Amino acid sequence: MSGATHPADGPRLYDRAAELSAVARLSARAAAGRGGVLFVTGNPGEGRTALLRRAAHDFPGAAYRVAAPHHRGPWSAARALFAELAPTPAAGRRALRLARGEGGLARGVAALATGTEAVLLCVDDLHLWDAHSRAALAAAWQETGGRRQDRVGWLVSAARHHRLPEVPGAETVRLGRLTASGARALLDDLCPVAAPAPPVGERLLDEAAGHPGVLAAAVRRLTVPQLAGSLPLPRPAVDDTVLAEVYGGLLQRLPAASRRLLATVAVAALAGRAGAGADAAGTVAYGVGGGGGSAPAGARGARASAEPLEGLVADGLLRRHRGGAVGFDDPFLGRAALASARQPWRGRTRALHAPGADRGIDRPAAAPAPSADRPAAPAPSADRPAPGSAPSADRPAAGSALARSEDHRADRLGPSAAVRALSPVARGRAQLVRGLAALAGGPVMDAHEALLQAAELLRERAPVEASDARFLAMEAAWAGGDVEACLAALDGGAEVRGLERDFADGLSAALTVRLDDARTALARVVAGEGGADDPRLLLRAGAAALVLGDTAVAARIHARALVRARAEHRTALLPHALEQLAYAELRAGRYGRAALAAREGLRTAEATGQHNVAAHQHAVLALVASVKGDGAAVAEHAGRALETAGPHGLVQAATLAEWALARAERGRGLAAQAAARLVPLVRPGPRGGHFALRMLVVPCFVETAVAAGRNAEARDAAEEYAVWAALGVDAAAQAQLARCRALLAEGEASAYWFREAVRRHDSCGNDFERARTLLAYGTWLRRRRRPGDARGPLRDALVTFERAAAEGWAEHARSELRATGGASGGAKDSAAPPDLTPQQQRIARLVARGATNQEVADHLSLSPRTVDHHLRGVFARLGIRSRVELPGVVDGWDAGRREAGGRQTVSGPVPPQRAV
């Protein structure tokens, strides 16, 4: 069945034909005096309560709906049941006394249902009823199904994970997801005022995946403008907040150990890049012993004791796959469990672990200060007294509190006995889970600390897991821009062997500027391309190629890693592979390819809850948008990147986002503002930009600083860049250095350095950077009144920009060509008065859009005095007196062009100029 099913004034249901048929059969049996029991199970939000409400509405006799009471004490649910059935409170109390006697609950119900009319009792959320009431209900149903004849029908809903009692003759129906037509009908009913815009509706339906509760929760949090498409939707629309609303109650009611295991499975499924023992996305292997045993030689990642996992499998919260792995049947439950593991870093709820459960693993003494996004470090434990305190005073206090089972004091004074009894392997895996959760969506330096501790704890008994933990700690420190932390993760890992050892040694050498050693070790990694088809090892080989400055090889290896990850269904690894591929394409100057990889990476990162990876993809998309001249896209993507990068310490993503914003500002002619934004990015030290990006930003800063009149700072940056370029770690560095020197030189020395830059570009293969140099050279020649010489470089630059789809740069090249009197490849501004020169037309249009003389000068590489001279000529030839009249005149030109059917090419957005 598709669409809604409902009477004229009853509750609406969608795609529930089979379930309603089962309810109709129960109603018929009750009307015939044969009664019966029908169980309805489903996941949170799938419509159990709605089905009970509909059944009560449709039932021809007396129907009663009884929900689990808020207070869960002995017999509390049975008391609520009789209060609903009884005509008076006294009658309800008498029935409860009968139910607690020898006759059981069936006798209490029979005492109240004495008429000839059939009765339907709808029991909602049986899993939340107290144990006494559930046992009494089970006994009553078994008696009714075995030998009694009555006119009472029981419609009982329970969570899918709840173990239903065995009742003879009982029928069970399981609610599922909606079809596409049913979900669309539900969406229409959720928006009664106005239907959502088609793109909004399609996105909501796609992300909700037929889950009615998730779809309803996602719609409830949206405003009318968002539904109409005038304001952007959250990314993703089904995020942690929506999942917490739907699944939060289920997770909170589970025992703490079960919640931790669900989070472990979810994180291990996410940790494809760490091996994690995952046979497929959403699964994790587990051993047969406790957490203290040693893992098999090939095992990796988070593992857990089999006994609690067996309980979760038996309850239906997890499903066992071939090979002994377990995973989630409901992917939303896995995402919700993962979100619950991330919540400590977001400051919204208490920590994932029960009180005292995480005290057994020490944190470094220099823990970060507490903040809204970073919880306070644990209080000093009995084994690790606070600095300056007396250990002899702490230990007895903790021991006595623990001995007396004073949990409220033991939580503050030291780890529980159970935690102290855990083996290093068990504690190491707990830290590994904690680190993976932080690496996915929390502060990366917290992830670095947890992963390093995991590596130390796992080193003796689980060396492969320890090796993975160290490399993940290095990734966290790299994202956080901390060189010393990267070296700490790479050093001391005696368990690392083979090409992984070469990668660790080579990267350590590169970070300490021992480049000969770095090249030798990393070249072996690149030549071996990971030594196998393992996508994680391929990603390290691609990273090694990037460190060596070979962007083309890096992109090829990362593309291969992506193919392998897809072939192996490593869903959780895909965002990381796409992140590395997008960055490699960006470094190679292939912005179109970088955008494709980043967009797909953003979708997969949001779908798997990897918010830190999503922030990096937003930063890459912001850089690409700055090349294309799309200021709105730059602001959106950079803003989203910085929104996550700030609280999570993502220095690399923040540097890329700020760089993109500066390029966009430079494109609007705001050279001074762009230079001020770039100064911190090229500054060394902890308050500067990311250590691996600082030198890459310098050419952009030099050009912007020269335009802003900050020549001294530009010269200092160029000199430092010259030292770095001489190291040979970036193929395009020498060509960009020559361009920087051309911008800083005077007279014919500039022409020499421009020609030298073009020559060096020819050997490094980055066509986009070569076109930028040609554009700068052509502009320099035009400003020196050499239009004939300028046309050649400008035409070559224009062709390259058009081929790269860099429309902002292409438009700037066309403008420069028109200023030289050459053909630009676009239509002439035929609607403008013929007595205005091309330069005057450009100035008139920029001023009409609100640009100041200084902004026009920055944009066109002129002096403000020259702009003022041209503007006076424009006023004289157009017969106007001030710039206030220019917008109306320019609008008249455009109206004339539209009437003539012409095509305007020179009135688009202000193109970026001299951004990297």
C-alpha cells in the first residue's frame, strides 16, 4: 500500500496495509468472543503509537490506550492500566488487588470488563513497563491463549529490541520503512500550509530514507523560509540533533555497558582507515574472551567481550554477519550511537561512559582548559595525584570511598575496582574508541592524546592496533597544525615495520627539515604505493608523494585508494580518501577535479558523521569558488569550515578557509583587507597558519601586500619563500618566486623576472599558475603603454582560464585584452556610447555597482589619480555631474542591449584579481 490510509477524522497512516489487516483480524476475534494478542514491534519513530491510536479509533467497541507511566515502580504500569479501565479510582484499586492475588492480572481485567461489548486494550511501549507488570501481563496472555475465551483483545507495542513473551496463538507484525510514495504523502501532511520546494522535499526524503519519525523530526526543526528554499537547510538535514530526538530515549534507557558497546561498534565501523577489524561498513569483529585477552595477529581496532554483544544481538539492536562480525540493521541507530560518543566534545550531555568508567586511563598533565566544546580533564586519581598534593593522603581516601561503595565520592577520588582490573589491552581499546570519536567529530588534539595513550597501552599485546593508533594520532596532530605532536606520534613506534616504517621515518625527517633523509624514505613508500592494495596504505603513499611535491603522482595514488575503498565497500573510509584526493587535485591546479572530489567527500562525510572531514571539504570548495569568482559560495563554504574548525582546533581547514576568504576579498578590490587577513597565515609560530600551508600562501600574500602598499612585508615574505623554494619540495615554487620578484622589482627588472617565471612554469606542469603569471605580465605591459606586447600573454592566459572553467580569472583577462584594444573573445559592449574608451566603460560599470575610486584602482591595477581622471572624462562625455547618476545610465545601456537581443559579457560579478 502507498500513501495515506485514514478515515475521515482518524489518524493518518502510511504504507501500513498489512499491519491494519492484522489489527482487523484481532478486532474480529475479540468481537467473536475469542480475544487474542497482537504484538507490534518497530524502531523508534516508525509509528507504533500511531498504529495503536488508529486501532483504538477504528475499533467498534470500547478501546483503551495505556502508555507506560513516567514513574517506573513495582506495579506502576498495572496501576495505570486499571485506572484507565475502572469507572472510579476505588474500582481501579480493587482490580489491582485482584491482579496481585492468586487470580492474576486476567482476573482484575475480567472484573472490570463485565459487559457484553468487545474490548480492545492498547498497551503502548511494553518495554518501558515495570518488571512486575510485564510478568503479570505475560501470565494473563498465556492463560487467555491457552484455555480462556473472552471478548478482550490485546494490541501491544514494543521496541524491536525487546524480547516478547511467548504467547500461544499471538501474532507479531514488524513495522518497517515507508515507500517513496508513502514518505512523500507524509511529507505533504507535515507541511499543511505550503508544500516544500521540490529540491528541499527531495533532500528531506533522501536523507530520511523512508523513516517516518526521522522525516517528521527533520521537518519540525525547519523554518518556513527553509522549507520554501529561500534559506539553506542544515547540512545534513538529518543530523545529530534529529537523531537524538528520535533515538535518544532508546539509548538513554539502555544500560551503560550496552551504550558503550553500541558506540564501539559504530566508531569501529567509522574507523575504516584504521583497519578496525571491520569486514564491511557498519560491522566490527569481536573476540570470545574478555577485554584482557590478546588479539589475534590480524585483528585491528576496537574489540569487545562477546557476552554483552551476544545480548545486543539477541535483542535485535545488532546483527551478526558472516565471520563473527556484528553491525547495525538500522543505520540511523548506528549514527545516533556515534553521536552519543561525540557528545562529550560538544558539551551537550554527560560523558558517554558511566561515572568512573573512564578514570582508569590517565590524561596528560597539560590537559586543555575546560570550555564549552572541551570537557574538563578528570580529577586526579588515586594512582595519579595532583601536582603538589600528598599521594599518601589521596590513596587511602579513594580506597575507603570505593570500599564503602560511595559512588558519588569514588567518582571524584579514583577509578573503580572494575576499571583498575582491566588489562592494558582493554584500556587501550577504550582509548582507541575515544580517540576515533574525537578524530571524527571532536577536538583533534584530544583525539591525538587519546590515540597516543591507546598506542602505548596496546604496544605489547596488540602491536598492529598500536601502529594504527600512532598513525591516526599523527593525522590528528597534522590537522591541528602541531609539528611537535606529529613527531611525538611518529617517534617511538618500534612496532611499525616495512613501508610504514619508511613513511614514519620520512615524514619525521621532513618535519625536522632533513630533506635528503626524507626523500630517500618517502621515495620508497611512493615506489611501493603502499606495498599492497590496502587503501589505507595507498593513502599514506599518496601523502608521501605530496610531501615530496609530486602532486600528479599523489593524485593518481589517492584516486587508486578511492577505487579500492569503493571495491571493498569501506564506506567509512571514503570521506578520508576523497579528502586526500581533493587536496592533491587542488595542489596540482586542477580545480574542477578538486571540486568534484570535495563535493562527493562532503556528502559521504556528512552521511557518516565525520564532521571534521566535512570541514576540510568545505574549505577546499571555498578555495575552488574563489578561483571561479563565486563570492557567495566562498562565504558559505568558508563559514561552514570555520564553524567546525574553530572549536575543534582544525588549523589546516581554518587556514584554507581564511585563504579563500582573502582571495575573494582581493577579487572585490579589497586589497588592504585581504592583506590583513593573510598576515597571520604566513606568520610562523603557534598563532600563525598551518605549518604545511604557510609557504603555499606566501605568493598570494606578496601580490596582495604589493597592491595594498605593504611592500616591506611583501619583501620579507618573498625572501623567506626563496629559502623554502630552494629546498625543492614544491615543483611550482621557483616559478612563483620569480613572479613575486617581478612584482617587487622596478623598471625592466620586472620584465626579466616575468619572462623567467613563464620559462620556469613551462617545466613544472601547473597550467593555471602559468596563466596567472601571463596575466600579471600582460597587465604590467599594458600599464607601461605597450598594448601590442601585452596582447600575446593576455590571450594565452585567457585560453587557459576558459579551459579551466575559472570564469572570474577569464573575465579579468578579457577586460585587460579590451583595454589593449585587442579582441577578447566576448561580445563588445555595443550599447555603451562609442566615444567612451574600453577603460572608461569598465570604470563606469564598476562605479555604478558602488565601487570607490580606491577599489576600482585596486581592481584594474591603476592609481586612484588615474581612475579619477577617467571618471571625469566619463562624466563629461555622458553629460552627467556625479557618480550618483551612473547606475541609471548603465541600466539604460543594459536595457538597450536586451532589446537588441545582444549578449552582455562585461557586466558580470567583479572578477577576482591576483588571488592565488
